[in-house]
Amino acid sequence: MAHDLNMQIETRNIFELAALAGQELKSRGLILATAESCTGGGVAQAITEIAGSSAWFDCGFVTYSNASKMTLLNVPADILEQHGAVSNETATAMCTGALRHSLATVALSTTGIAGPDGGIPGKPVGTIYFGWACGDVMQVERMLFSGDRHSVREQTVKHALRGLLELLARIK
């Protein structure tokens, strides 16, 4: 089953992935919220390209600065100080905050370094952390993408949608 899902989603473009996610969310009666940093709302934009997305999408938080992460999503300051904005802990807190501050039952988050600058030792340009949450299920993942800023952001949006589909497949 997982292999079939991977084959099905691997070859899809962003908007096909968004449409598939919408079908899966709608069929389960679930509502999505996004919490995005490095993608600047790219996931929400892809989702709202799909006609009828208001049936399964509540809202998107674009929290580019640490201050907005704390204010809009209640990401604790100590998480940002101890682990940084680009971390598993921040991706998790962003998902949790999106669920708490929306009508959503499912959330995804993206936070990372799209470049061309901003990389640090241990977190080079292209480092992205993702979070996906539904009920008691929380998944966080770190990826390292290559390419220019546009390419890293595009790969991030695709991966966020793929991860959402994988989460939905697990919680059937």
C-alpha cells in the first residue's frame, strides 16, 4: 500500500498533489491549516488554486519572522532561542500553533533556509524542517534540498504536500 502511494504521488506536480490532498481531506471530513515560513505561503497558494478548497482548507499562517511565529502561533521563545527557527522543535510548535489558532483538524508546517544566504554550520542552505499533525499523530522530518532559492522552495512545497498525503494514508 505504501509503495503504491509513493508511486502515485512521486510523479505528480504541485497542483495535482494539492488536488489529491483536497480529495483525501474532504473524503475524511478533515480541515487543513498551514504554518509556513520559508515557503512564504506557497503551500496555501497551491491548495487554494483548487476549486472548492474552502470545503477542506481553513487558513494559512505565514510566519516568516521569529516574532510572528511567537505572536501568531505561540511558538515558545525558549524553543527559538535553544533550537532556532530552523529545527524539529520549531516545526512541531508551528503545527501545534496552527491547530490551536484555527478550525483545522490537520496542520502542516515548513521552516528552513531557502538561500542563497543564511546557511550556518549544521544547517546549510536547503535545510528544511517539516511538521504534519492530525489528532495525536505528529510527524517531523528534516530534508536537505539543492538548487537555487526558487528550486528549494518548490521542492519544499511538493514535499510538504507529499508528507500530508502520507500522513492521511496512515490515519485512515
